Amino acid sequence: MKITKTVNGSSLCLALEGRLDTTTAPEFEAALKASVDGITELTIDMKLLDYLSSAGLRILLGAQKTMNKQGSMRVIHVNDMIQEIFEVTGFADILTVEA
Amino acid sequence: MEELTVDATVENIARVTSFVEEELEKYDCPVKAQMQIAVAIDELFGNIAHYAYNPDIGPATVRVEVSGEPLAVIITFIDNGVPYDPLAKADPDISLGAQEREFGGLGIFMVKKSMDEIAYEYKDGQNILRIKKRI
């Protein structure tokens, strides 16, 4: 997986490319941990993400909990399959998801 | 039918996924089904890697078969580890908010929802988990 990080003041965008699964979730978690301090607007861009498994959902949940305390988070450019995963797992209600 | 036996480790998930995808490439498998199958492999092989032989490492066998009318892929995961029926676990409460969410069982729940069939048996000292997906 490739992660592209863009910071603009207290806004952070992490663009994910490839697969967010058991193997790559630790990279995503590390990228979040390293850069989320002082961030009030977090955007996760999934335009180039093929899919995610429950390992990825776990990290997204952790990020959402962190951002509930310090600002807001949105997940953008979600493909149909990822949207379906969010709906099936109830994450569509937990996350702020934009197509 | 094709078969691959490797150590059940997280590092080998990608190898198992490629092995299955090579089989699926011989057929006109829709991209969505391919990705759902990749997620299922991540969840199921990942479970075996984490729990079957913990803290040791042991082997797991993955069999792939594409057949039938309508065409379907059947993937079987076999390990000799601790008996574990992933289907025995209750489905997670997906209505809970972020703070209350428990994580256990979400992966297998996703697999149940995306595959057409899932079956488990423990036989001759082996965990045998089979998933079927029409393609």
C-alpha cells in the first residue's frame, strides 16, 4: 500500500493506494500516529484504494475515536465495494463517508 | 483443483491471495467478486495465522476449485491447529457507535455477508473451512 500525506495547517489528508488489509494496516496505523497530533480536520482519501478488510476497519475506528476528541474526520472517494463494506458492518453510521 | 501449503503466517497472506487470483484469472471473474474473495482470504487466512498455532508456526493448506453451473469458486482452508469454529461466534452488534464498538467477529461477519456459502468442520485433527462464491 502507498500512503500520501498532505498537511495544510491543522488539516491532514492521507490518501491510500492499493489494499488496506492485515499486512498493510500497521503502516496506516503508524502513519496516523505519526501525524495526527494537533490535527483538527482529518481526511482519508480512498480514491485509489481497491478494498479494505476488518484490519483496516479497526484502524479507521481508532482514528474516528481520536478525531471525535480533537476535531472531525471524513472518508472520501469511496468505491462501491468499500461503501458496501461500510454499510454491511455499520461503519456507514460511524464514519462520515462521501462518495 | 489447485492446492498450496505454506506456513500460516501474516507474511504469507499475500502469497495465498496471489495463488487464488492466478486461478481466478483463468475465468472471467468480476472485479468485485475478486476483491470480496481477497478480503475473505485476508480474514480467514489471517485468523489461522494469528490463532491456529499461536505462539508457534504451523502449516495451512489452501485449495481452490472453480466449477459448477452457475460457475462458482470454492476455497478450502485447512490447518492442524487448535480446534476453532469461527461460525460459532455470535454476529457483532453493528448498530453500536464508535465508542461502544467491540471488534471481535467483524471479519468473519464480513465474509458471511459477501460469500454465498461458508461451512466449517473439524475432522481428523483438522480445521476445515470452506467458502463458496458464485463468479
